[in-house]
Amino acid sequence: MKAAILILATLFSTTSLANSYCESRGTTRAIFQCYDAIAPSEMEKMKGFYEKIRNHPATTQEALQLLEFDHQNWAGLLDASCRDSRCGYTALVNRNNALAGRLNALGPVQAGNSEPENCVDSWISVFREEMGEDAMIVGEQLDEWKGWCSEGKQP
């Protein structure tokens, strides 16, 4: 439960900062460009959540089918209702919050798992320790860490 609260608090604080930053831009165009720039990191988070849920030992075939169905519904609603990057970014953040809850509900994975995402998670932890919990991580940084992990580099 504490992990879920920490995850949601971290996601909320990061989202609040991103929204404040983007909304402080001087023009509507600049606001939307800002959201366009930060949305890829939310997409990467979403892909990571899906990957972790799919690979979690407690995930059943039925749960995978439900996840796929749920994603198709979410994507359809996103396409039908979002007409700008602000809405898209908000939808991604909300989806990531829901996926974090699903992943947390599956329970912890046994320690000692050396999958690449654990390596990336370690890089994220070190980054957050050095830069602060609210520091934004962009997609390019995640890609760089994934590359380092595939080369065997550890933080």
C-alpha cells in the first residue's frame, strides 16, 4: 500500500510540475508545443508499465486479454475526445496512474530478477536521488539508460 501511495504521489507531483511549466508559456501555441515535448516520456512510461504487467508472473492469460481490451477502449476514447496535446498528455498521465495501480495490485516480483527494466529503474532511482524526486525524465534519457543497460552498465 505504501508503494502505491508513493508511486501515485510521485506521478502526481511530476504531473503538477509539468502542467505548471507548460501552462506558464506565453502563448497557446507555446503551451501545446510544451505538451508535445513532454508527452513522449509519458508514452515511454506507459510502454514500460505494459511490459511489466505482461511479464509479471501473476499476470494470467485472461488478465492479458482484459488489458488488451481495456487499452483498445482507452485508445478509442482518446482518439474520439482529445483534440489537442494538453488533453493527450493528461490522458497519458491518467492512463499511467491506472496502469501503476494495476501493476501494484499484482504484487511484488521476487528479488534477484535481472531484467533490463530493473537496470533502468536503478538509473531512474540514482537520477532522482541526485536531481530530486520531481525532476523530469525525458524519453531520450530513458533510451540512453536502456542502451547503457543493454551494454551491461549499472549505476
